[in-house]
Amino acid sequence: MRHLEFAPAKLNLWLKVQEKREDGYHEIETLIVPIATIKDDLHFDLNLGEGELIFECNDTSLGLDCENLVLQALNAFQCETGNRVYGKIRLVKRIPIGAGLGGGSSDAAATLRAINKILGCSLPLDVLYSLAASIGSDVPFFLGGSPAICSGRGEKIQLLEDLVPIQPVVLVKPGFGISSAWAYSKWGEAEVLPDVNYAPQVAVWGELYNDLEVPVFQKYLCLANMKMWLLQQVESEIALMSGSGSTLYALCRHFDDANRLVEKIRAEFGPNLWTAVTSMGDE
């Protein structure tokens, strides 16, 4: 059966890191919103039964072995249901890797949704969420994909009750990624940099901040400098890092402001940075 599933990106509008848990993860609390216009595509052509499974991706830098979250999601679903599938999965990556935008986790959630539809299993939501949590901390959020406050290690989901107005946002990512595991491991020992603004910033979404900026900026000074530059631009209302980086985002009042800001970013930092103009919120 052929099926197309989309895997949207996300932004962390605030991220509070707390103590380390017995399982090795940190306790967190974060407000996550989906970015539907920045997404990966997953093309499934699968059949029920034993046989060869081909997994392809347009991004040759992405590993296609058992560590890939798409295959982890597929294997978790097969173990839960006892069903096996063969055929082909093609992943078209548009969300940058190591960007703090949740691309891998979103791909895993999209795989769970797709396999559930393809096989007609109709697994209950609680079972799907349990499978998602076993794969990665952000995967449960992406099953629903609505703005939510996530806590625990990220698997506890509290959907936002109120609609939030559309907000234009500019995304900018340098040519390197950052490991989430590394950023969390350095959080407790990292020190703030002088002349860098880590303070909460007030927006329609509340007070926005990111505790992981402290360890990430200490190692990647260019990101700290880029954030401070973004805060100085008249088009930016807010400038912050998403997740563990390396993507920074700037909230703007209008889409014209967002487009002007992208032009200024390219002029200041060069044309090779990955940039995007998108939006978040509800109509």
C-alpha cells in the first residue's frame, strides 16, 4: 500500500532544564509548537508479510541503519502488533539535522501514524504514545502535533487550551549541528557568557527562554553573537535558540519584517546559512 505522511518541524518557545533523573534524562518543562511549513516527507510503499525492506533518504549524511528513528519506530510497531512489513520507505529530508527542530522525532511519529493506517491496526492512542515515548523524548509530542507544554523528559503532554494568533518567524541555522545529548550533559557545569542576554523575553506566547543556551553558547560563541545581533535588529521582537540548537529563531510582527530580516542575515553572515520564513499559531 502506498501512503504519504508529513513530518513537521517544531520550535521550543521556552525550555526549562531541571535535575537529572535516575534514568539518565533530565527533567524538563517546555512549550513546543509545530511548524507545519517546514517538514519532511515520508513515502511508504509497504505490504504485510515477510520480505525485504528498503529504506532510502535524499540526505546522504543521515544514517540508514537501526539507529535511525524511522526504523526504530517501525520495529517498535512490529514488535507491539506482531505484524511484519516489506517494501520501501523513502524519506525526503527538508528539516536540517542537528538543528533543534525535532526532525528525527517527527519522522518517527510520522512512521507510527503511517504504519497504523497502512496496516489498519487502529492501535489505541495510549499504546501509540507509549511506543513513541520508548523511541525518544519529543516523539509523543509529534503524534498530535498541536502546541503543548511537555514535561517529564518530554513525554508528558498538556495541550494548550487557548488559540494563539499567527506569528511570523525567521529560522536561521549555521552549517553545523549540535547533539542534544551533549548539550544536556554540559548543562549543569556551564557558565554564562558576559554581555549575552539569556533573560526571558516577553511575547504573546508568554516569557520565552532556553536554559540550554548556556552550555551551547559557551562552546559555540558564534551562536551567542548571532542571537545578540538578531536582538539588535528592528525587525526582531524575540530572538532565541530552539531546543539544543543549532537553529536560532526570531519572532517578527509582520511577514514583510521577516523577509527583510532574512535579507539582512544573508548580508551579515553570508548566503550559505540555512534560513526560512514561516509562521506559528492559529488562524
